[in-house]
Amino acid sequence: CADMPRETNSLLWEYGAEATCEAMLEGLSRVRKCTEMGRACMALDLQVIVQSLKKHMTIYEKEPNVMIVDNYIKAFYVQENQLVHWAMTHPEYTRSQIIALVNQIATAYNWKRSQRSDMLSKLEECFM
């Protein structure tokens, strides 16, 4: 990258960081089963990526996309009675990402089928 202007190099790293975060979020939303330990590992994976980006980017500010991924990982720990509120206050996530999150939580915490259905129904009402 020595022949490339600094601004161009920085811009390419920004685009790379954005694409990486989008891919990571999409991957996290496709996980079918997750435990608390698995979610902690996801947070560590994100930290490793952020540290790598900091090494290569001339000016690193906490990217909005990194925060979106971080918030999605942490949402796993949101209390059941707060999930609908959380989902409605985070329009940056797609309907399918939120539904996947609920399914991950329901599986991890052994929700009854009726609990899962009730939560998904409440979310569907909000999405309309």
C-alpha cells in the first residue's frame, strides 16, 4: 500500500470494515443454537476483528457497524420482558435478524413452545 495515497488506503479499510461487520451480523443471525459461552466467544471474535482493523486504519473511531454487531451480540442477554421494546428501538436490524435472535434466546434458555410463539406474535404485531 506504499504507492497508494493515504486517503485512498483509509477509505478502502473503511469499506472493508463495513463489509466485514455486515457479513458478521448476517452470520450471527444465522446461528441456530447458541449458549451464553458461545455468545461470549462471538464477542471475543468481534474484539479480535476490531483490534486488527485498528492496526490497519490510520484513524479508527468505533464504527457504527461495529456497534451494530456488538449490540446484536449483547441483545442475547436482554430480559424476556424487554425483548419487544429492544426490537422496536433498534430499527437497524431486519425482521429476520430479530426473529433469529428470539429463536436463539428461546433455545438457549429452554423456553416453552408457547413462550416462543407468544414472543414471535408480539413481534409480528409490531412489524406490521
